Amino acid sequence: MADEVVLLDTWFSMFGMRVRIALAEKGIKYEYKEEDLLNKSPLLLQMNPIYKCIPVLIHNGKPICESLIIVKYIDEVWKDKAPLLLPFDPYQRAQARFWADFIDQKVYDVGRTIWTSKGDEQEAAKKDFIEILKKLEEALGNNAYFGGDAFGFVDVALIPFYSWFYTYETFGNFKIERECPKLIAWAKRCIKRESVSKSLPDEKKVYESALVYKKIFGLD
Amino acid sequence: MADEVVLLSSWFSPFGMRVQIALAEKGINYEFKEEDLRNKSPLLLQTNPIHKKVPVLIHNGKIICESLIAVEYIDEVWSDKSPLLPSDPYQRAYARFWADFIDAKMYQPGRKTWTTKGDEQEASKKEFLECFKLFEKQLGDKPYFNGDNFGFLDVAFIPLHCWFQVIETFGEFKLEEEFPKYFDWVKRCLQRESVSNTLPDQKKIYALACLRRKQFGLD
């Protein structure tokens, strides 16, 4: 019996992009359902009653929530389909989980502060953001990807934020490449993968939607 | 060659207790190094430079930080004994989701219920109880949160029990009245040596909390 895979998502969500990339890497066909976060569908509220947010993967009717949990799930269910996103070795897996968790704890909130705030708060956020990216650069080292030679879990966790860099840089008036050239080189390497280039939205469209959001919520 | 396992933790850390329980379930011998969190050791700062927190598991020189990551690591390395995560991917996702819920939603409001006063305390208490209710519902008629067998989700949650008396006392409510199933589950977990040998005396935790409250200027 064929798998029925549905993804509830929003086009500009970094968390949704992670799932899109993982599904694409495994070559899994799925139905994409765009959610309006200001008018959430009954399906979303039913499938994720705890957090009421996207992404939600619905596999043969069963919901899985939280983007990194979903990516791990995809990797485990379709473990026979290359590539394996999480490494085979338990220690390497623990390292991958650690850095993905670090990304979740740090990158989103600080990035969001950059484009939604002004003045001192924004300056502090920019400084924090660069420090966070520098730590990630250290973790990357001289490898092509965070996992080493192969694109994997941590790369999936981080690369979606690249589609938001233009937004952060424009509102924050700074250039990430100047401070973190290695990381930008890594991002450009990832973008060459079809799973990534097809999952990430146009960075200028992201910026335009951020502009609209700021107007609606009186943040400018 | 014998494994060398070291755990940097603090006797009262529920996150450290998770790792202790997991190691005990697997029958792994290890060295426990008590950390003074107000005066962190060079070893802690060196092994966890990113977060500078306990617990840190050091296995044959390899460093694993973050309690739930350490528990999964232990489960994978010593996979031949007492499996903690289910084998089914959907059940694994379920266990990970609810373990994450404890850390993301329940822990901070619980902590703020005993470390704050007034409106902030009231709001935290309300949030904590809402989260606790949602989580407790997941037990249903199962003997354990993980299912028929003690596992990952139970390991993730049971250490917080030793702090709940503190939260109840300073939050002025009683969990047992509303959540008898939860207390049955606690009793069931405490019958396991790995849990009863790990969880500290609730009176000691309470004494520590009173000391901390004085230091925060709350009492």
C-alpha cells in the first residue's frame, strides 16, 4: 500500500523547510498544504493541538510534530533510502543532535530580534547572532558539511535560515559574509543540492513578507 | 578494554538524574563528579564550553552534553540491555515530542512557581498546572508514559518528581488530589532500583529550595 504523506507548512517557515528538504532528500512524494498562520485550519488544530503550529507531518493519518523530531522520523522510516541524514555512529549522532538543538535554542530567536527590533536591542541581537554563527563555523571546521563529507542532519537544521539572511542583513544593515565567510561558503554549497534549492523560498520574497508583517503588527 | 564513563552533574539536577537512571538501567559503572554550579570546575567549562551546564557525560574521553541527547546515546551504545526508546519510529517520535514538551513548556513555569512571588508566581503556577495536566493525560491506562515498559519518557519525567513537592509547597496546591494516576506511576517507578537509588530525599531538595529562596530574597 502506498504511503500517504501530507505536510502542513507555511512557505517562509525555516522549520517547515527542514521537513521539505528531508522528504526531498529521500525522494518521498507528499501533499503540501499551505497554512495561513493568522487563520489556522481545523486540520492543523486537530493534528497539533498542543502547539497549534507548523510543520506537521501526517503519515498514513498519524501526525508528527516539531521539525527536528519529524526529520528524525523521516530518517528512521525511510532508512533504506539514501542518504542517511543522521550518522550511523552513536557519538556522531549525539554530536549532530547537540548542534541541531543548539541551532534551535539560539538562531531563531536572535534572528527574529534583528528584523523586528531597533536601536540598542537590534545591535545586541546582531552581535549575538554573529557569535552564534561563529560557534557554528567552528563546529563545521574544514568539512564540506557539518556531518563531514556528506550533507546531513545539522545541515538540514541550519540551511533554511539562509533564506532569511537577506532579511536579517537588510533590516540590520550588516553583511554576514564579512564576519562568517566559511558559513556562507557552506550555505552556497548546500544550495547547489536540488532538495535545498527547491525547498527554500526566494530571499527577496521573504524580505517583502517581513516588511508586510512589520506594517501589520506596527513594528516599523 | 573496559569502558570509562564519567558523569559531571549536581545531586539535585533533574537533568543529571535522567542520565544516572539511564546508566543504572543499563548496569553501567561510572564515576560521578559533583559540580558546584556556583564555582564551575575547569573540566565542566572545558567539556561544555557552549552551555557550561550539567550534566556532561564523558565516555572514553568522548563528550556528550544535554540530558536527553545523553540518554539516547546511552540507549544506542548499550543497546543490548533494557531498551529505553521504543523500536517503532512513530512511538519514538511520540516519546521525543513529550520529552521535549517537559523541557520546553513545563520546566520553567515549574521553576518560577517556587522562585518568584506575586503575579509572576500566579501566572507561572497556572501555566505549570496546565502543562502538567496535558502531560499527565498521556499516561492514560498505561503503566508507564512509555507504554508497557519503563522507558525514555519515564526517564525524562520521573526526576522532576523530587522537585514537585517544592513547587506544591510554595505554589500552595496539592497534585495528589487531582492526579492520583500520576502518583501511582511515581510509586511504580520508585520500585525500580535505578530510580530509587538516583532520586534524592525530597526533604533535602526542599531544604535546598528554602536556602535558595533566602538567597533570592524571597523569604
